[in-house]
Amino acid sequence: MAAIIGIKMRDVKIAFRNLTRQKKRTILLAAAIAFGIYIITMINGFTGSFIENVSENFSNLLAGHIFIEGVEKSESGRTLSLVRNDDILMDAIEDNEVPWKYITKRSDMNATLIFEGETAQQTVTGADWDQEEYFKERIILTQGTFEDLQAERQGIIISEKVAEKINVEIGDRLLVKCRTYTGQQNVGEFVMTGMLVDSSLFGGSTAYANISYVNELLNLKPGEYMSMGIYLEDPDMIDETAENLYEDLKTRVSMFERNTGDDDENPIIAMLEQEDEEEWEGLRFRFMTLNDIMKEVQQIVDVLNTAALIILLVLFGIIMVGVTNTFRMVLMERTKEIGTMRAVGMQRGIVRKLFLYEAFFIAVIGVAVGLILAGITMLILMQINWGLDTPAFMLMKNGYMTFKMPVWQIFLNFGIVSILTLFAAFFPSNKAAKLQPADALRSTK
Amino acid sequence: MAIVELKEVKKVYPLGKTEVHAVKGVSFEICKGDFISIAGPSGSGKSTILNMIGCIDVPTEGQVLINGTETGGLSDRDITDLRHEVLGFIFQSFNLIPVLNVYENVEFPLLLGKSRMTKAEKSDWIDMLIDEVGLQEWRNHKPNELSGGQRQRVAIARALVTKPEIVLADEPTANLDSVTSEAIINLMKKINRDLGTTFIFSTHDPTIVDVADHIIRLRDGLISDNYRQDDARACRE
Ligand SMILES: Nc1ncnc2c1ncn2[C@@H]1O[C@H](COP(=O)(O)OP(=O)(O)OP(=O)(O)O)[C@@H](O)[C@H]1O
Ligand SMILES: [Mg+2]
């Protein structure tokens, strides 16, 4: 096998032993490569999970991968978010064989929670919690359960911070002031059944209640809701599924345009602007996907990855200079030895090979050490709970850092490093191989 | 037929803006099985001539023939093969490969080319050579653990391992004391007798010169004396 690809154990053995001749130098060179690989792996690993975590956190926050919202224009010209009858939507989902896992139907309202004179502004999200398995798995309750919430029709789960602010405890009844969907003042009463972990982004301003009661407060009928969220089996299917579903829905109901085709413009904002600009009447649907929202996040990730690649190239540009210089030195030290080997019958190509193997081994050792150190660092970082109330929360998974790096990326980095190292070692090696043996032997070293 | 033949060989080294005429037109023949000394004062061109015979350097003018083959027309690959198969080298400063032990140093040239020997034959042959030069106890030692004389013995074994027809030795004893020098020369002489290997060595030590049966004296890049002890035997085969 080794013979087929032209690698002789003799050459490998000599090259490997040559590495041990100047241990300090070998270690230094390998350490430089290891450092480069370490930095790159950390960045790649972080950005690799970055998009996934942000995307997952967003889908948690927004309850789905694909969102459909009904928008009604009332006679007075106000727009109201409302899905009165979702038969058409459900038909379209069924006809298109959308691979959904959960379909959530939610109603939101802005409300003021009042308890013993203390008040807090909250978005109260009402949902049918039987349909919210995905969400329930990811939200962390410090007190109470979702079962408790469902058992109490007027139940509400409030974040720790808000509970502290208005000084409520489990079982307390609190007053709620809100507006119906048509804008009339309304009041009601919630019973606190649970408390969720604070997070400025996730739950800090949102409380969760049962849709039946939220609808009652909004003056919506049972079965009506404001937005539909579809969780797909596989988030990779978002774009394809959304495209098909959207095209189909367009033939059934009136839809806002989805993509403006302008790359710089955020598709969500573009869609919201249509609402104001265009003349329309009756009922229309907004249609958006997690990926539309993630577009900007993806741009950030792209920038980070490009930065990582530039760092890789700059770092290895510097390391390459080191490699070339080291091999020049090695060449000088071993000129006489090269002459000897050539004199006893070693062909030029093999002399070159010996140096290239040596360089390759240094690259392999450097990459291996760098990867191991990066792996250890990642494992340590992954153990730390950064909490849910840091601004970096969106980048993490439930407050823990995660790292993800596809295997091809590791091999790509390894490939780049090996090629650059071999490239840097090639010129001195070639020079060594081309020496006239007599000249090499005359070397005083 | 002569095993080595030089025809009007000249060697000019560029030295800055001037030139050094190291060898100024030298012709001679060397017979198979001879023990030849190339003698002369420092700078007379001994090393230059040995390098050209050893095909590790090329003449500026003239021809070097090994076994009747003009070496000037060969590619680097063929020249390297020729060195590997026909020539053995012993150097003044031993030139062992530091990362290899005694056995591996001797073995090294054998690994470079195609060999007719089997693995077992090879290791027997290497062991025999190490025995012959008296280093069986040092088999697994690295060169830096050996004395100068011991290192030169390793070099001799290495030069012989490919069973070359010609062994070239450029001042093989210059770095050794007189007792060790004599031992080394006697060892070379013994091998010359036993195996019929042609030895060509340079030296400026008169006591060693006398051991040779063919002496070529150089002065200023020219032959000043070409003397064969037993002229009747001149390259008869
Ligand atoms: N690479 C070179 N460049 C320039 N001049 C050289 C070179 N090699 C040898 N010379 C010159 O050529 C001449 C012959 O040198 P050579 O080494 O053949 O002499 P030598 O007889 O072996 O001497 P020594 O006994 O000192 O080893 C000397 O004048 C030397 O300075
Ligand atoms: Mg000399």
C-alpha cells in the first residue's frame, strides 16, 4: 500500500528522526501551527453553532419556522391581525404535504398587569399549550408547570423579574388591563400559576396564558387567533416548503408579496411597508419564514467566517515565513549530509521528499495539537452556564455555549495548513535537491 | 580495459571575478583491482580529481570514463545510479548520517536502489561487513557515540555495502592519529586484496602513500609523476 503511493518507510523514518534533531525548533514551529489552528477552530466552531443557536432561539421566541398572520382592514382603515377561519390555511398545508411537526396558533396582546398597586407592561401570549411541545421543552420554569397553567383557565406564567417587580406569588390573582382587537378597553383577572427564568430577550417582557382566555379578553371568538406558526420536522426544509406553500396560498387567498428581490432590504420590513403603501381591502395574509428573519444573522455569520479565513491566511502567511526560514536553516545545517546521501546514490527527488515529509509531519503535529487544545477549550466552555439574562443569550443554547464544526471544515483547514507548509518548505527543499553533490560536500558545516 | 580513464581533464572554478584552474589537463588510467594513491601538496587538485572520478562533480573540459562509459553525457538520474552501483565513498570527515545507528548507516545505500539480494542476505552481508571492520559491539550506536577511527570504519563498511567496483577515499585518514590511520589503511588494503575492489585514495601522508601499488603525484593541477609498482600487470584484463 505504502509502496503504491511511493512512500518508503525508509524516507518516513529518516524524515521523522530528522524532526527530533532540533527538538526546540520543531516544537516551536509546530506550536505556531497549533496556535493558528486553535484560533481558527475556535472561531469556526463558534460560528458553526452560532447560526443554529440564533435560529433556534428565534424560532422559540417566534414559535415556528414559517409564520402566517392574517391582517384585516376594518372600515375605519385600521389593520387588525386576525385569522378568523383557518380552514383555507389548513387545507393548503395539507394539500402541499407540508412536513410539519407542530402547528401553533397564538394570540398576543399588550397588557398592563396590576397587583396591589404595582404595575408592569407585558405582552401576554395566549396559546393552546397542547400544541406547544417544542416551546415547552425549551422554556425553563422555576415554579409551576404548564399543566398547572392549563388546569386554570385564567392562569398566567410570569417571568421572575416581573413577578418580583409587582410582588406576586403563585396563586395570587392579578388584574389585567388591555384592549380588545378592535381597540376597546377591557379588564380581566389572571391567576399566577408559574414563574419562568428571566431572560431579557426571551421572557422578560412576555407572559404566557391560555388562548381561550386571551381571546376572551381580546374579544375574539374561540378558534380565532392572530398568527400561525409552523414547526417543520427539519429546519433545512424551510425555504423549499415555504416557497411551495406560499405559491399555493397565493392562488387561494390574498397574500402580501414575500420577496422584494432587493438583497439589501430586510424582507420582513419590506413586507410591512407594503401594508402602508399599497391599496388593499378586506383580508390579507402575511407570510414569513425564520430564514427571512435570519437573513441578517446569516450576514453576520458570513462576516465572521470570512474574518476567520482572513485570520487563517494572515496567520499562516506569517507561519509560512517561519517555515521557509527554518528550512533554510535546516538546509544549511544539513548540506554536507545531503551531499553524502547524494554521493552514495540518493536521487534528487528523494532528497526533496525527505524535507517535504519533515514539513508535513510538523504540520500534522501542529494541527493535531491545535485541534486537541481547541477541543479541550470547547469542552470547558461548554460546561459553563452563562445564564439566560446576558445579551449573548441569543448566541447560546439555554445559556450554554455550543460549538459545531463540520468535519469537512477540519479537513479543509488541515489541507490549507499542509499545503501552505509544504509550499513554504518546497523551495528550500528543491534547492537542497539541486545541489551538486561535490558542492554540498564541501560545505563546512 | 581500464576501469577509470581520464582524458585531458580540466577543472576551472569561478572565484569571484577571477577563475581558479584547479586541474589543468590531466590524463591517466586506473586498472581494476589496483590500490591507488593520489598524492600531492594541499591545493594541488587531489579532491577535485577524486570528485570527478566519483561523478559528484563535472569536469570543465575533457572526459571521465568509468568502465568505458563517458560520464559527461549521462543524466543526473543515471549518474546517481552509477554512483550507487559502481562507486563507494569514504570521506575525510566520515560523513555518517547522524540520525541513523551503525547498522542503519551501513544499510543506508542498500535501501536506495533495487537490489538483487533478499532481506536475509542483506542483513547477513551488513553484519559481515560490520564484523569485518570490527564494530559488532557498536552495531546499535549512533555516530556521535563513536571515536573517529570507529566512525571511519563505519564509513568503510558503508562504502562497501553495495559491492562497488571502485571505492573513492578523499584523505580518509586526515582526521585520525597515525596508529588509527595505519589500521584504517591496512583494513582498506585487506578488502582490496580479498574482494578485488579498486581503491582510489588521496593523501599527503608519505607513509600511507607507500602502501599503494599505483601512485599518481600531482603538482599545481598537473601530474608530476605516475608510477606503477608492477608495470607488467598493467590493465591486462
Ligand atoms: N569550489 C571551489 N571554488 C573555488 N576554488 C576551488 C574550489 N574547490 C577547490 N578550489 C581550488 O582548486 C584548487 C584545488 O583544490 P583541491 O581541493 O582539489 O586541492 P587538494 O589537493 O584536495 O587540497 P587539500 O590537500 O588541501 O585537500 C585549490 O587551489 C582550491 O583553492
Ligand atoms: Mg582535498
